[in-house]
Amino acid sequence: MQITFEQVSHVYGVGTPFERLALQDVNLTIPSGSFVGIIGHTGSGKSTLIQHVNGLLQPTAGTIRLDEVTVSPAKKLPHESRQHIGLVFQYPEHQLFEETVAKDVAFGPLNFGMSPELAEIRAREALEIVGLDYQAVKDRSPFLLSGGQMRRVAIAGVLAMQPKVLILDEPTAGLDPAGKKAILEAIYRIHREQSLTTLLVTHSMEEAARYADMLVVMANGRVVLVGTPDEVFAQSELLRGLGLDVPDTVAFVSQLNRRLPEELRLPASIYREEELIGQLLARMAAVKER
């Protein structure tokens, strides 16, 4: 599903003393099937942006197009379209509420009118997709699972709706490094296998660099930079000016290149650890051959 923002603005608390402009003149096209990292400081407009995609918020001005569906200040996202857009909030375990895992994951399909039999099938499939054994967890309380398992159950509840768009708002917040990697690897695998359009809101440049094929940088309610990771991380001075750090690999390459002769310098576009290691090994081999 392609998502297009055209001159979208959003104002909270219109006409009250708390009126605040959260989005301003956003123009953005997210191609169908892409994995998009949305980065920026707290208050930059990231969460406001994604809540327009699934209809939680309506634009104050401008239009949003989701394939053939158009949303505007006068036109809400149709109810039937919402099941195609799954949103996983920060700390998604707070979305859990049913007494068993199976009931929690099946809630969405049931709410959209599916039969109990089909909802159970959807729940089983979704739990298996996120790496949980249905028979082992279906009758357990979701609140007695580990933090990482709770995240997986919450994501399964969204996947049970078989969405075309998967939106994740800081899905790894509060997890240890191993837990973060496990969740993100699972999300990336699901993205590829289900051919989803995936939006990942994150503060982590490393997370964005590793998984996204398109990055959107936001500041003060505006989109200030859009491009591939190569293109965005090449603007390191602009990112630092926005108070954002480049990935550790990009910073390392920049510092290393200052000390290397020109013929041995590394491409400034390197941002994945595996590529960095490969380039370093190649340089070492070249030096040994001299």
C-alpha cells in the first residue's frame, strides 16, 4: 500500500489555550512494500505523523492517500480500511488486556466481524509468525510472559488482522540489546515474507540503518530530510545540527578516513557493521600484498 501525504498539517487543541502545531506542510510519499525508518527527537512530530496513517488522527489541513482511499479534514479513514493498517504502540504490552494469549490475539479479527473459527486460525498463524508456539502459550495469561514475549503477542494481535501496512512506534523501548535484536529481526522477517509497507519510528540510528531502505528525518513538525540510508547519513553535519547522532559505524568511518591515505579510505556511505568489517578486511589484505 502506497501512502502519500500532501501539504498535511495538524494542530492539537484548536481554539484552546493549549493549541499547538504538531505537523506543518508535510509532503511525503512512502512506496508500497518499503521499510521506512522515521527518526527525530521527542516532539519532532513522528508519532503524530504515523497516527494519521491509521485514522487515529485526522489532518487539520491537507490530504493523505492510502492507495485509492483519501483522508482529509472533512473525510475520515473508512472503518473497513483500518483493518489493513496495523499500529504497534511504544510499550505494546500495554495494548494487552485479555485473560489469555489466544483471546488477545483473536480480539481484532473478532471485532471486525470474523467468525470465532476464522479468528482462531488467524491467531494461531500470527503467533507462529512471531515465533511463539500456539499450543504452548494460547491458554497462558499474556501478563505472565517475559517482556520480549509480550511484545511478540502484541505484534501478533496486529498481524492477525493481516494488514497491508505495519506501523511500529519505538517497539524495542525498554528491552535489553538481545531482546531488541530479536524483536527487530522478527519484524524485518515479517516485513519481507508478508510484503508489507512497514514504518518504524525509532530514536536509534543503528536500528534505522540496519533495517530501513528509506529514512524520513523530522524536526519541529516538518520533514527535513528523506532518502536512502546512504543519502541521509551522508548529511552528517545536518543530522548533528538537528541534535541527532549518526550510526557508530558512520562516525567510525569518518574518523578513520582522516588518518588513512586517500587510496585506502573507506566509502563514506558505509553504515552496516557487516559491510564495514568486509571493507576493513579488504584494506588489510591490500596492505599485506604490497
